[in-house]
Amino acid sequence: RHFNSFSQAAAEAGKSRIYGGIHFEFDNAAGLAMGKNVAHWALQSLNSPVPEPVTLLAMGAGLAALLRRRRRAASE
């Protein structure tokens, strides 16, 4: 058997559980929809940028320098 996409294979697997008397069609539709939502969330989570620790350290050091500069200017 050959499938052109994972969605085709998932639909076929869902139908086999209906034919086997394990689930009803509404279970299959809900399961496929939930699977697509989980896949979408997982792909979005993988592609979102995460700052590296060095970047966070540099941002913190810059922020500390700005605060120190403001305090010096306020005390003069």
C-alpha cells in the first residue's frame, strides 16, 4: 500500500477502526481534527525563536548599564 501524505494514511487507519467495529465515524472525525491541531501546535512550537543564554546575558548587561547611567545622571 502507498500513501502520498500522512493525512491519507491517518484517514485510512481511522476507517479501519470503524470497519472493525471499534469506533464510530464521529470518533474518527474528532480524532483526525485533534491530531491536526496537535501537529499544528507542535510545528509552531518548534519554529518559534528561543533566545540563547548568551543573548539573555548580553541583554541583561545592557539593561544594567542603562540603569547605572540613569542613576549617575540623576545624582549629578
